[in-house]
Amino acid sequence: MAYQKVNADQRAPGHSQYLDNDDLQATALDLEWDMEKELEEPGFDQFQLDSAENQNLEHAETADLNLDSIQPATSPKGRFQRLQEESDYITHYARSAPKSNPCNFCRLLKIFCTAIILFIFGILIGYYAHKNCPSNATSSGTLDLQLYQEILKTIQAEDIKKSFRNLIQLYKSEDDMEISKKIKIQWTSLGLEDVQFVNYSVLLNLPGPAPSSVTLSSSGQCFHPDGQPCSEEARKHSSQDLLYSYAAYSAKGTLKAEVIDVSYGNADDLKRIKKMKNVTNRIALLKLGKLPLLYKLSLLEKAGFGGVLLYIDPCDLPKTTNLSYDTFMVSLNPGGDPSTPGYPSIDGSFRQNRSNLTSLLVQPVSASLIAKLISSPKATTTNNACTPLELPNNEERIVNMQIQTVTKFKTVTNVVGYLKGLTSPDRYILVGSRHHTAYSYNGQEWASSTAIITAFIRALMLRVKRGWRPDRTIVFCSWGGTAFGNIGSYEWGEDFKKVLQRNVVAYVSLHSPIRGNSSLYSVASPSLQQLVAEGPSFLFEALFPKHTTKIEELDPFFNLHETITKLSGEVILQIANEPVLPFNALDIALEVQNSLKGDQPNTPQLLAPASRLRESTELFQSDEMRPANDPKERAPIRVRMLNDILQDMEKSFLVQHAPPGFYRNILNHLIGKSSQTIFYRSKWDMGKSTSSSTSMQNKVSLMSNSFNSCDVYKKSLLTEFEATLDGQN
């Protein structure tokens, strides 16, 4: 991602000096970035002039070097020209008569002794200066994993626990500025540079004055989303959790209609159901999972449904998890401020009136309510096999759903701080967490997120104070408005789009670090999968209001918090500090080719471009990456060019427009495990249900073009790189 250059009077509040200084803007002009200019210091030129003059007298054999730029101030004509033009030069420097030999011997002895003393004294000064100077004050590219372990070992569970509890004390404020100020003060005290607020005025969809309700027409029973019966007392004393069991940016109102079970809502299910029933203005009973929620809602809206009851089937949860009565919140916002789609919410921006982002009335409900709706004793387990919740096909259920929400403009605050890199300060690694936003649901995961990123900053800055810095700049971000659709991060990204597109190497998210205590789940772009263990999960779409006691029950001694901080920290350090970016280009090419060797249709025409991609990547790996990883063969300009190729390689696989909720990177379909890819299909047959064979051919053609684009991109940059080296030689 990269930043738009703005005038000083147009700069958004919180605009950082690191994002638009002249040195940074100059890096976009060409790919032949000069490492020496970036490290140039004032007064360095004058030092070169003085020393060059002496060297020219002492080493006549170097006279063929290019010294045209050296013009000593003592003679505008040059020293050799002056000797020829000044006829009385010899008289100015006439030698005196030679003295006796004993005097010459004594003088030579004194000079010799003085030289010996100065030589010994110089050795002593050099020895003690080297001994006292920190060995890690130079470029951190020479440091290894031992350094990372020294940094990470200072992270302690007790410190994270203390930070977590301090943050929890602040969340009750009606204004999230109190939490933002606390984070800014803490990060500044730890030593981060240019810590600042970045504010945006955005459109939020908030819960109404009373909880939503679902009423069974057959019995007249009214239920709240958690499955508890409606009552006046419950309405008066309803907890905040009950209020925040809603779908942000859903349509609001009342709908009375038949409920139709659509299971997970994929295209095949909907095609089968539409043949059996009229679905117009009906209420879909939809399970969360399998496919992105926004994509499934778009299919339901297109099919003509009027409402959705959304729930999580207990059979899709780990056996140790029981969420039968838990309510949750979802956001139907794909990202950013809905009133300014595609551009930042800054002063002067045009605001669109988008109080809801779908025509559907969407209500998240608990599994216990669904069990009452279908007259089932919840999910049952037989012979260790869970029986999913399902509405009988031969039975009709009519319900009346009522949804109340309000839409208001509110201020969302981001906190951003910088640790400037040593050798490549114009290359950014973004590390993002989130903090509590006023008016959002009453969860506490944000405190875990903030405590973890703060613990890593503390460990990192302890080392920085001893003279070390990472090679690349690390930008720490605490986002606001996350629960409503990652609004704070999207707006900041749109605000600084040009600079981010050009300079960001990677983004590491600590959005929701602790969700359980059974397994480690992490998701990464294909290039970075070697750094993590990957496991897909759909539960991130549902925001459960975990309280302090819940989180401390999951991790009472905060050992999980400590482990996650160290694992994430090591990944961040590798990306920020390795001379060559740890992106596995060859692994991607090999996995792409291997994924096409099955019996899937339409794959034969992809094998040829995939094979060419693998061959060029093998040459790239052997001819460029191997020398760059060897300190003896490493050249700064070679490393810079190589990293530029690695940084932008995956951009060849991004599609311009993706269906709602899907990733734009088509590599995820071929070698990833996530269900959020644009080409995710169950055995490639989902496309048959939604489009013709021509559409599938278009998708295959798009993938083939992506392979060729990546291949051409690498070759063109390498050709330019070799031409640059030849020009320098």
C-alpha cells in the first residue's frame, strides 16, 4: 500500500512525518535506491575533500581515479596547474643547507620514538573504544535468531496480566478517547516515536433502545435473541449483551413470514430450495460457517428472501465449547465508513446516506432459540456423533421478527506509533491491534489485543535503548471501530493509500489473539505461510461478549498471552530484520503446480503457465536469492531489488473485484486452506450452480493470466536490475 502526497494545509490530523518526508517520496522515483544516500550525514562531503587531498599526494598510483569533483579551496586552479604557472615557486620553497650527520641522526631517532609512542597509543585507544562500543549499534542485518530470543525473553505473563487489568478499568467510559489516551501515553513512555491520534468521523449502526425479538405465531411466545422469554422486566433490565446481539447495518423493521431452513446457504442449497418453495419475502434459517457470511447474504438477497435468523450450530464448535445460550454480534459492513465507500472520511468528503447495507432483516440468535423454534431438544449426540439442528421439511414455522437499530455519526480514533528502521526506513511492517470503541458490544478481547502488542513494544524498546534498531520501520497501530467492520484501519488505509501500496511489506494482525485454549489457529498470505501454522475458522465473524472473568478462565496465568506475544514477535522480527524478506517464492510456484495435477476440470490449460512460473522462480531462487542470502556475496542494491520483487510478487494474483466476503488473492484457492477465497469451490462444482461454463472459462483464463503476469513481472525487474549493475560497472 503507498501514500498520496498532500499539501501541508490539506494534511489530515495525525499525518506522520515518516509517511511524507522528502526522503520517503524520493524512493518512489526509481528502483535504483542508493543505500549510501539514505545514511549520508551533514558534513560528510567536507571530510571526503580533506582526506582525498592527502591521499592523492601519498598514493600517486591512484591518479587515474575520477577526482574531478574534488576542488581544494586553497587553489581554484588546481595544485598541478599552479606549479606550472608560478615562476617563482622554487624561491618560495628553497631548501636550507644540510646539517651535520649527528644532528640528523638525533632528529630521526626522535621522530622514530614519537611515531612508536603514537602508534601504541592509537592501538590502545582503538582497543578500548571497540570494547566499550555496543556491538549491535550497526545494521541489524548481521544479527541472528539469538538476538530475537534475547528480545523476546523479556516478555513476561505477569506484565501482560497487569496491563490487561489496567485496561479493563477504563472500558466503562462512554468515550473511547480515555482508552486511546492511555495507550498513547504508555507507548510514548516506552520510547516509540511520533505516537499520534488519527481521528475519523464515521457512520455507525447502533442497537436500539430495546432488544430485538422473535415471536412464534403458533404459540404467541416471544423470545429474546438468547432464547429467554420476553417480559417487561427483561426489557427494563436487559443487559448490554442482549442489546448488542444484533447485525450492524442490517435493515430494520418488522417481518412476519414462514421460516425456511437453508442450512449453510450455499448456491446448491438455494437452487434446490427454490425448486421446492417460494422464497420471496421468507425468513431464512442460516448457519454461520462454510462460506463468508456477506457472500451468503448476497445470495439470499438475490434469491428474494426478506429476513435471516443467523445462528451457530453446536456441532460446528469444539467439544469443549458451549455457546448454546450465548448471543453474538455481526457486522454486515465489508470494511470502512459506509458513508464514504472507497475514500477516507476526512473533512470535506462527500457523505452517502447508507443507514443499512442490505435489504434483509438479519438477526443473530442463540442455538437454544433455534432449538425451541424447531421443537428440538437442541443438538443431540449419539455414539459420539453430533446431530445438527435442522427444521423438518414437512413442517411449517411462521415467526414475527422485530429489529430496532439507530444510525449516528461518531468519532473513531486510531493510535499510531513508529520505530524507524536503520537501513530501509521507507519499508514498513504494520502491526495492528484494536482497542475498545464506545457504543460497541461489551467484549473484552480488545484488552488482550492491546496488552499483547504493548508487551511486545516494551521488549523491543528495551533493546532499542541499547543501540539496536530493525532494518525496516515497524508501525504499531491500535485501531478503533473494529467491531463495526474494521472502520478505523480501513479509513487509515484509504487516507494513506499511495504510500502504503508502495512501501508496506507486511501486515501482522493481533486483532483477536485469545479465543480458546485448545489449538493454535493462524492465517497468513501464501508467501508467509512458512512462518506460521495455518488453520481456518469462521467464528471470527461472530463477536461474542467475553467478560474479564471469561478471558481469565481461559488463561488464568496468562501463559497463552505470553506464548502468542512471543510467537507473533518472532514473526515480526524476521520480517522487519532479515536482509532478504522471508517470502517463499519457490514454494508457492511448486504448490501451485502440484495443486493442478489432480483430476479437476479445466486444469490442463493452466499447467503450461504454471510450469513456466516454476522454472523462472527456480532460476530466481538460485541466481538471485542464494547470493543475496550469503553475506559474502551480498550487495545492498541487489538485496533492495530482490526485496522489491518479493514484496510485490503476490500483487499479480489479486483480482480487481471479488464477491462480498472473499479474499482477492487467487493463490489462496490453489494452495491455501481458507474458505475465504474468490475461487473457493467444493470440488469446483459451485460455479456450475451460479454461472455457465463460459463463466468458469473466464475464471480459468484469469488464473492463467495471473501466472503469466507474475512471470513477466519477475523477468522485467531482473532485466532492469542487471542493466543497472552493468551501468555501474
